[in-house]
Amino acid sequence: MILVAALWITVLLAGGGFALDRVLTAAITTNFDDSLEYVLRSLLNSAEIGPEGEVIFNREPADQRFIEPYSGLYWQVSAKGREAFPSRSLWDRQLAFGGPHDDRGVHTYDSVQFGDERLRVVERDVVLPRSPVRWRFQVAQTRDGLNEQIDTLRRTLVRSFALLGLGLIALAALQTLYGLWPLRRVRAEIARMRSGQSNRVSTAMPDEVAPMVEELNALIEHNERQAEEARRHAGNLAHALKTPLTVIMNAATANADDLAETVVREARTMRRQVDHHLARARAVGRRGSAHSRAEVWPSLQSVERAVGRLYRHVRIDVTGPKDLQVHVERQDLDEMLGNLIENAAKYGGGSVFVTVAAQAGFVEFLVEDDGAGIPAEERVRIFDRGVRLDTGKPGTGLGLAIVRDVAEIYEGTVALEESEDLGGLLVRLRLPAAG
């Protein structure tokens, strides 16, 4: 940032200095030329034609340099085919006549006819009264004084702009270092967290850095929560698998007659447990994605077809808007709806009614059946893993637990109520709406 600022300041000051040099140099040169033109007009106003056709002046120029040899200020009146009338300061030299002019305006140019003495020349062609000859009046002055003024100006500009540039670069450097200094403090705080001295960035930061620190702390908290959930899931899975494995080992050790049946039954239980924890882990991993969204109606239709093939005697009715979306991955939405609708079909009396509606930033799913329902005192315990109220039908008691866990991961809720229309169980699932 400092190098870019220095480069940009240098480019701007160089461009500005060049432009200012052009303007001021032109102004000094114009002022120098104006003084020569003033002398030229004085000569023209005082010029006359003498008795022998020569040019004379009724008053001599007042500047004493015109009578000092090689003084650096000269004048000359000349014409083609005529003798030139030079100032005394020219001594034994003459100004070059120059090229022809088609007008009688003032012409200004530089000349090197005297070698190292560079001249600034102004000239004009005029026809004096009582003279048919076109005379050329010339006034010349050495450029030494003009060049010295320009050199002084340029030295002043270079020094001033260099000092200004250094000041601006120093200011930019200080501003950059001061502005980025809080990031060094953030770096030190992160180093303290890595060494185990702290678990958050707790030092107060400027307003410009505070939002970044808040997001960093939120990210750390999110990672810690995910790590804790992962540890808890691993412990739960290990605990869930321990009992089936113990049963299998005991049956195998005792050479039980129903060993094969025991292995199949307990393996099915373990598989269901693994599926449950994989569903939770998958949902936790996807929860941080802001792009997680699923269309409700296609998911409902897919689940309805799948459950309908398993329970052909059950009538499933689905109603509600067909354009709703939720902030949930499609696979997780299918998992939750599949468990709820399958439970309603399995434990109901043959009718399942599913209603979906939008409500205050959420999409609400109502799954009702005409079964025996669940007593109010059992509706909290039924969400625990492995709890089953009807042991006469196959299952592992994980369906509602999966629905609850996955819904909570997506900041949704699930509750059990009594269906007023069908008389059985009503499951109310609320998930965050998307768009």
C-alpha cells in the first residue's frame, strides 16, 4: 500500500510539476519578449529617413547597454541591398537578416549566430515615410538572463515538489501503518489462541476492525460448536453400537441357536443407528451454507410416492402452495418428511393428511393420521432415541429423534399434538423459509 501510494503521488506530482513548469516558463518568456517588443516599438516610433536615405532616430534608446560593446542587448535596422544601421553594442558584428516575411507583424525567435551567445530576437518589417524601402527593425538580447530565471524557477519547483512528495509519502506511510496496526493486534490474539492462552479475541479493537473481529469470534464459536457436536455424535454412536455388539458377542460366545437371527436383528439396529448419526453429521456440515434450499412440493411428492408403495392400503392426501422453499438441503428435507409420513402411515388407521403453509418466515408442515395418537405425557419422551410406544411393529424408535435433531440443526422445531380432524397424532414441523 505504501509503495502504491508513493508511486501514485510521484506520478501526480511529476505531472503537475511538468504542467506548472510549462505555464511559468511560458509566462517568464512572454514577459521577456514583451520587454524586447517595447524597445522595438520605441525604435519604430523614433525612426526617420535622413537626407541621404539613411535611417536616423530623433531620440536614442535610453538603455546604456546599446552603446556598450558586446553588452548583450542590440538593435539593428537593415534592408536588402542597403547598408545596415546597427547599435554600437554590436561593435564589429551584425545581426543576420533572417528569412523573408509576408506580413508586417512582430516575429520572435532564438538565434545562435554569435556562437555561445544565444540570442532572443524580435523583428518587424516596416516602410518608413518618404522611403520606398522595406526596412527590418531587429532587437536582440542574450538569453542568459532568461535562462537563469527559468533555471531558478525549475530548481524551486523541483525542491518544493520533492519536499511535498516526501511529506505526502510519509503521511501515507504513517496512515497505512496506523490503519493496519490493529491487524497486528489481531494477529497477536490469534497467536495467543493457537498457544492455548485464550479462546477468543477479547482485546478492544477500533470500529473499522471490530466487525471482522466479531465475525472471527463467531467463526471460532461455530467451529467449537461443530467440534463439540462431532464429539457428542461420536460418543452417542459408540454408545448406541455398544449394546448390539454386546448382544452379538454374548450370543456367539454361548453358541446360541438363534445366533443368525440375533446377528441380523442387531445388525439392522446398528445400521439404523449409523444412518441416524450420518444424517445428523450431514445436516451439521451443510448448515453453514447460505445456498442450502429445497423446493417443498417436489420433496412431498417424492416421499408420498415412496411411502405409498410401502403402505398401499394407506391414503395420503397432500395440500398447500406449490411454490414454497425452505433453507434445508433436499436430502435432509426428504429424510424428515419421510420419517414423519412413514410413521403416520405405519401407526395410523389408513388415512394420512399432510398440510403445508407459509407462516412468519417459516414453512409449516402438519402431518396428521387417524391412529391411536400419543398420550400427552409421552410426547416428550417419544423423541428420545430408541423409545417406541408400539413394539408390535418393526422399527428402531429413531424416526422422530432424527426429525428433531435435523430440524434443530436448521433452526427449526418439531412438536406433537392431537389431530382435531382425524383424531390421531398431529406432528407440526417448522423449517426456515427460503425466498
